[in-house]
Amino acid sequence: IEVKKVEQFDVPRHTARVDFNDISSLEQALQLSGRNLLRRKVKVELWAEVGSEVSSSALPGARPLKQYEGPLPDAPPYKIIIRSLDKSVDRDDLGYFFWDRECQVSNIEYPLKAERHAGIVEFEDLESLKRALGLNRAVYKGREVSIDFVSAKDERAQQGGGGSRGGGGGG
């Protein structure tokens, strides 16, 4: 594979833009997506140019993200629920999604028992929670995700409470 130029980025972490000398080198690089390099899975995607700005997450139809300015909890736990995840997402992907965006994750519950393609993420501090809420409607792995506070209903559903399994009494 012949490379023309490599540009590494601080944000998001572990990201680089690679320019290739020819189309065959690009095609070979794209085939490496999903393989391991130094014990880490590599993700290779085509770079998207939007106007004069360069953006690694911009997709046609993607909405610009806004900083979260709503109410925040006074004390921990700082939890969100993220919905509409792609079926290929695993627990590690979910952690890296937030970690790459400077959010300090303390716990991840994924997959959820009661809801497919959703997870509950707990953060170490209020600033991480605020950053995570600002990612609502972000496009991740081709899907627009929904991020909101965890409700009491979400917590109960995850615990799976209730339902009896026993049969009726005989007589």
C-alpha cells in the first residue's frame, strides 16, 4: 500500500486521515477495516469533505451538534441512555464512542435486557455527562442515536423486576 500523507488528530483520539497515491492502495486499505493492529480493531472509512471544512463525522443529512444547556442532576449517578445503536455496536464500541469525545465513563450496561440496540452509560463527573448529552442526535456507525437521561422506568426495565414464572395451583 502506497501512502502519500498521514495526518493524525488529537480529537477524536486514535484518528488519522491517510491520503493514498492511487485507487488500488485505497481499496487495499479499505479491506483492512475490522482487522486487528497492535491488538486494537482498526476502522477504515472514506473521508468526508464538507464545503471548506474537513470533518471525520459529517455525513450527508447529519445535523450539527449543539452543546447541552438543559437541567443537570445535582449529584451522582450521572447516567444516560443511548438508543438507536447499530446492531454491530458492542460494549467496547460504546465506551470508545464516549471516551473519544472526552467523556469519562465509569460503567456501561450493554446490551439492555428490555430494549434492543440501547445501552445505559454512567459517567464519573458532571462535565462528562454534559458532553454526552450534547451528542444527542449524533450519527454513529451510520445511525442517528438518541441520548437522554435514564428514567426510573428505564432502570426498572433493566432490572427485569416482577413477573412470576410459576404455574397456577392445581387442585
